[in-house]
Amino acid sequence: MKALQIMGYGDVKDNLAFNEIEKPTIKENQVLIEIYASSVNPIDYKIIEGLMKQLDKLTFPAPIGFDVTGVIVEKGKNVTNLNIGDEVYSRVPSDAPGTFAEYIAVDNGVVSLKPSNLSFEEAASLPLVGLTTIQCFDKVNLKSGDKVLIHAGSGGIGSFAIQYAKSKGAYVYTTTSTKNIAWVKELGADRVIDYKTENYLDIVKDIDTVYDTLGGNYTIEAFQVIKKGGKVVSIAGVVDKETARELGLNRLIRFLLGLKRKKITNQIKKKSAYYKMILMSPNGQQLHTIKEMVEAESIKPIIDKVFDFPESIDALLYQKSGRAKGKIIIKIK
């Protein structure tokens, strides 16, 4: 079968190649999915550039891609929740990527039937952004009436998160550029802040939660806008103590991370705040929840552009450019 593979660390354009490899052989608890579509995420180009190698060093050539939709063509003898011919979607485990390919073997527990009212391309946009958002908001117990700030409302994560937070009854602040204001409002955001003409720090005050999708100074600034006892949940900030233990990092790295998050630690104490950096876990049950929300039309996929499989490298470069409104899809079949 054909698969896009990472050939080395470095520039995206120079370190990817299409190779012919063997079709995967499934285990007893796995299904073999013929892939119809995948989606691109920032994690993909960060892995290629070597930004994640402290957590997981690759052996080349290495597979790439985490979101998948397709049809089950084989199933292991222990799989009872899925059948051959089922149209499914998944976010595959971090230690078993490879959705930029024609087939993939996936553990049945992280697979769900795809939303029946979506195309394969539309469904491919949901797994990573949906699971990440659900797990972040579950961690802070987001509830009706809460005020939440979601940065980068026009991005893949942001566009899903706005819809999900509104479905929970939250009041949503979000940031975006001038050209995206109207369509971000259509997603349901209550206050859309044009970061080119407005400073969100002057507008957002005493809120319950910040969903930090940008990291850097935005993580520090989150503590300025939350109320006393507020919450900051991040997918891009500094690793907290609990997450460092979950990752199994050694004592030296945990010490260095402790120094790196000193500013955040001080802010946590000052505001009596909660802070957590979330590492998303694949979860078939939560994908089923997303399926139900999509079928009830409380969530809709937001797609910027669809690339054909031979254009996968262009899709990754487009993701890295930061210009996408919603998700970037690779059509495999």
C-alpha cells in the first residue's frame, strides 16, 4: 500500500516521501480500516520538525497522521462492537500513527461509527479537535453560565470549541482577525474580539475559564483574565506536575520544567487558580458522543480546504502557514 512517511527531522518539504509499504496485519482487538480521509493537525508538522522528539524519538522512516475516517475491511476475533463494512472514524493512539496512508490497523476501543449525516471528509475533521476539547472542558467541569475565553476561534480547535462550549450553555469570548469576525460569530461566540484592532485583556475580565490553545505569553496572560479561583486549561502551555508524572518524565526533566513554569506557579498561587496542561487520549466513547451531537446538529464540521492524497505535503505546509479557517483535509480515496 502507499503511505506518506517521515524520512528525517527538519523542513516539512524535504523530509517526507510516499513509499510502498506492507498492508498492516491486525491483532485480535483491532480493526483494519481502508482509509477514505484524514485531517492535518499542527502536531503533524511539529513532529517532522523535531519539536516533539524529547517526548518520543522517531525511527525513520516513520508514519504520520492521527485522524482517520474510512470503512472496516477486517476485524479481529475479539472485536464485537464493530463490523466489516462499518463507516467509522478515529483518532489513533500517539504511539501508532499512520493515517496518511491507504490502510491502518486500529484498536477497536478508540474507534466509533462516524456521524451518519457527514461525508468521510467532514467526519475526518472532528476526532483530534473534538476529543481535545471535550477532555479539556471535562477537566474544568464547564457548565451552563460559565464564562470562557477560547483563543483563535477560526482555527480547527477554536471552531469546534466555540460550538461545544455553547452547547453546554457557556458564555464564549473568542479572538480572531478582522476578516473572520462574521463567520466566527455564526459559530455562536457571544463576544468576538478582533485582535488586530482590540486588546482582549481590556475586554475579558473575571471569567471562569481560559482554554489556552496558543501557549507562550497567552498562558501567562490567562491568569490576568480569570476570576479568583478560576481555571486555565492548556494544550500548548508549560507542562504541569501531574502531566509530567503522567508522561513518565525523569526527575531532571521534571526539575527543569518546574523552573520553566515558575511564572505560572506564582500566578496560580496569586489567583488561587487551577492550571492543567492536557494531553489528549483517544477515546471511542467520546467519539460516539461527538457523533450524537453532530447528528443532533449542535456541532457542525468546519473545513477550510480538501487536498488529494498526492498533495499531502502541500496540506501540511498550508497547516503550518496558519491561514486555515477550520480544518484541512486529505482525501485518500
